Amino acid sequence: MLPITMDYIPVNKYSRAGIKLKAKRGIVMHYTASPGASAKNISKYFTSLARQVGKGRYASAHYSVDRTSIYNSLPDDELAYHCGSETYTKDAVARLGTYPNNSTVGIEMCIEKDGSIHEDTFNNVVDLAVYLIRERGFPNVFFTHKEVVGWKECPYLGSKPLGNMKSLSKHLILN
């Protein structure tokens, strides 16, 4: 597994509340929707949200992963603003609780300039997921952002090599 670069966001209103998770119930997969952006750039973006004034955007994820790096933006035992919504799917509420941000870890998969997820990025995500399960105590329970909120195509599952979240779970079973 690649080394994890700790690049913690300062505690702030918009991207790191400093609140501990209430439980560890799952891992939520996202994609950055910023073609060509690196994991480092995504981490910096989350940090930049702390400088907002007034009504701002709430967003963060625990990890950002690209072909060559893994960035950790806040401790994985703290709440991140990675799957906020006014509504959640019945399955997400049943398995993750009424506010999934307080029981999940969020992973942002960086996409290539053409919108695809590179095979190396996918493999790094698999390695990170294995680490989170074996070393950090998260269950082998995966959701896409869309499976949590019901309305957002995140990650875009037409991307290769991801195809669908079942392939990620199959990879983890084999590792």
C-alpha cells in the first residue's frame, strides 16, 4: 500500500467539525468530479473551505486517492461532510443511521482528464479499503454516494475499471 499523507484540515465550520463518529458502519465511495485533479489538490480544496465567510459550502472526505498518492484530510474517527442530504435511501438509513456522515468514512477517487478512474487509482482504493477494514475497524460494507442519498450519480459507475461497487467488494474478498 502507498504511504498515507496526513494533511489534516484545521477544525472549522465547513469542512472539519471535530466531532467523533458515533459508530463505524461503512465506507462511502465518491469520485472527485474534477477531471485531472490530484489527491493533494482535493485535500487542499477541502482545507480552503475553512476560509469561507457567511453561508458557505460544507464538504470534506476522509481520504482522496489518485494513481500515485493517498491523502488523509481528517482523522477517520471524525465526522466528514461527504454524504450530506436532506433525504437518504431506506437502505442507507437502515444500515448507516439517520445521518450517515456520523457513521461512515468517505473516500474520494480522483478521476482522469477523460473522466475515467485509472486502474492504479482503483487498486490504491482497494488497498486503502483493506487497511480501513483490517486496521481501523470499519466493516466490509460499501456504499456509493448515490446509494446513500438516492439522487446523485457519484461515483459515476460507467467509469472503468470500477464498473460497479460489486467489483470493489469482490477485490476485497480476494485480498
